Amino acid sequence: MLDSDRSPKRLKMDPQEVERRLAYFEITPSDLERLAAHRPFAEAHMDEVVERFYDLILKHPETAAYMDDPERMRRLKRLQRSYFLGLFDGVIDTDYVHDRLRVGSTHERVGLPFKWYMGSYSRYLLILLDLLQQNYEPVEAHEIYRSLQKVVFFDSTLAIDAYMLAQLDTLSRHQAAIRELSTPVILVHDGVLLLPLVGTIDSLRAQQIMETVLTRITDQQARVLILDIAGVPVVDTQVADYLLKATAAVRLLGARTILTGISPQVARTMVELGVDISAMETRNKLSDGIELALRIVGRHIVRSDVS
């Protein structure tokens, strides 16, 4: 198991949910009392359990790669002893659950595949079964093992939750980064912003574009927004509607919109669709749109002939 100083913000569980899960796994007070009563067994064998556990990990190249630092190994073995003894605490509460969630989230964050993480639970059970059979009569060994099995399976579901939520969080952050990169509002000059649109524009992206544009216009106190659609492969009625709504919102903030990058095919499509874009200035080339925007804010491009 790996340690972590960062507690996942999303991985929280209230006492009621803990109780529901305990009930579903049929972990009773008798199970917890039984495990607590045999804590001396756990303390006597924890070093052996940990060494046998890491024998498996170090035997396989895929998992051994995570144990290449001796100091990390010492730390992990210490934490592994704590985890093992925790199975015999006789208490499963929100603190216990959040500790297990944090460990699972850390494994996901460092990139340990879930199959290896779950394999560690299987290894635990096999080691414990072997030791119980060596130290107890069959009936008692079976009872202790059943209680341990319930708790280990309970822990494994927490690991699944941790992995899933951490991966969803990672995916959400990646999607947000992609959306941000796909909506780059560029400051061309004081009072002039440029938004080059590339790719397909759906409803979610249109909303992102609207929010980003309005925020930047307000922050920069822009007077002109240049929308360049040269990189938009298809301009249909839906895309045209998005552009018109963006233009109307920009106008409410006191700014003007210039639409550039209009290809002959897009121009023909807009005419055929009957799209009214009279509320915005249009230019074929981006350079022409920038020149117009600068004139609007009282600037102009000085061209010098180079002989």
C-alpha cells in the first residue's frame, strides 16, 4: 500500500453509508469483536505477513517497478504493518473508511493498475488463511477467516470507489483543459480580442465559448471581438444560431463582433439557410478582420514598402 498526505476531497462517506455497507457485507459486531480478540495473533505475525506479501510484489516486474527505492520500501512496509493490524482493530467507522479511500486514491494517482491492487487483497487472504490454519483449530480458523474475508472484501469496494472517483476526477480535469485549449481568447490589441474557433461546435462547447468570451470581454473591457471560423468544418443552422447568440451577448456588453474566415462554401450555406448575420461585421480573411477591429478602436496598420 502507498501513503498519501493528500486526502481526496470527493471521497467522503457519512456514517449512514458506512452502516449500510457494513450491513450489506454482513459485518456484525461479533465479527469485529472476534477480530479484536485475535489482535495478539496479528501482532505476532505481522512481520511475516508483510514479508510474504512483498515477496509476491517483488516477484513480478510490473509491480516490482514501484518498489525500486529502498527508502520507499521501508516506508511501505511500515504502512503495510499498520494496515494489517487495522484489520484487527475491531472498529470500522468513517475514519477507517476515509483512510482506505485515501490509500486507494493514492495508488490510482501513482499509476498502479487496478488489477495489481486487487491482486494484493487476494494475496492477503491466502497468507492469512495459511497462518490461521497453522495456529488454530479448523473451526476457529474458519470463523476468524470468515470475519477477515468480509472486512477485506469491504476494503476492496472502497478501493474500487477510490479508483473510479479519482479517474473521473482526472477525466473531468482533462476535459476542462481541452475545452480551455479549444477556446483560446487572444488579446490582439487593447480593446480587441480574437477567438479562433477550430473543430466541431456542439451545445456544450457553445456554452463554454459564450462563458469564456463574455468573461474576457468584461475583464479586458474589450470593444471588439473577432470570431474566426476558418477552422470550423461545418456551419449549419445550429452553429449559426450559436454565433448569433454570442454576438447578441457581446453587444449587450457594449462590444462589436467581427466574423472572419468565411469560406465560399460557408457563405453559400448561410445564404441557403437564410441565416441573418447583419448584426455582425464579416470579412473573408482574418487579417482584414484585425484591420477593421483596429480601425474601430482608433488604431490602424501602417504598411511600409520594402524595396
